[in-house]
Amino acid sequence: MITRRGSVLVARYYYWTVIWERNYDRVLEAMANDEFFIEPATIQRHLSKPANDEFMKQLMKERPDVKQLSEMFPVWRWVAPQFNTTTKSK
């Protein structure tokens, strides 16, 4: 379960920072407070773990879109942002 949680965490981070081009600090804050209910520093530690780093590299190489992320992790909502960050029009 820890590995799966790490994968979801990385995918959500990819989603907010790459697809929606959100601000790093605000993404960490929103993921901590609204999605995973853990400290931002804990998210940062998880993102830097070797297995999660490899998954991030895979995502960056393959560049999955929202539909593909939804197929990978169907229980998560992969829709327009709901938290207030530096926005990019899509």
C-alpha cells in the first residue's frame, strides 16, 4: 500500500505541477491540506524516494494526459483545479 500511495502522490504532483503548471509551494500546501492530510515536508520526502523519483521520470518521459491518469488511478478526480493557486488558463 505504501508503494501505491507513493505512486498516487507522484501522479498528483505531476498533475498539478506539469499539466496545470501550478506553483510548487502552493501545490505542496494543497496536496498536504486537501488531498493527503500530511505535512508538506512529508510529501517532499516521499517525492524524493528512489522508487517515486523513478515513477516521476517515467511520467515526465511518457507525458500522460488527464484521461491516462484517470485510467491509472480511477478513484481520484482528474479535473480542473479546485484549490486557489497561480492559475494558467486551460
